[in-house]
Amino acid sequence: MIDVIRLDGKKIWVNPHMIEYMEISPDLTLTMLSGNKIIVRNSPEEVNNKIIEYRKKIGIDMQEVL
């Protein structure tokens, strides 16, 4: 799980494998595979870095995935 900050300032944890896509409009919106949308304060770069670090922790080599 990675932590993100909602617009109201609350920290929540999401499963990064369930993020379908991210878009900026103007805030960053995470669209989950379930169809739920989560609007966060984090930047796309910050979320990407958290996903990469999470995958390193659980042993997924991003070079093998790409």
C-alpha cells in the first residue's frame, strides 16, 4: 500500500496495483480499477515514486516489467 493525501488533508493508503490511471484536472485524480476516483494533493511524480518504491519493497523489478 502507498499513502496519499486527500484534498481534505487526510492520509489514506491505496493499493497501487489497483490504480488504472492518473489525470490532472487541475488536481491529481487517481482512477481505480473499481471505477472509484480519489482526488489527492500529491503530484504525479510523487505517486509514481511511491509506486516504484513499493514495488521494490515487494520484489518487483521494474526493468523486468518494462
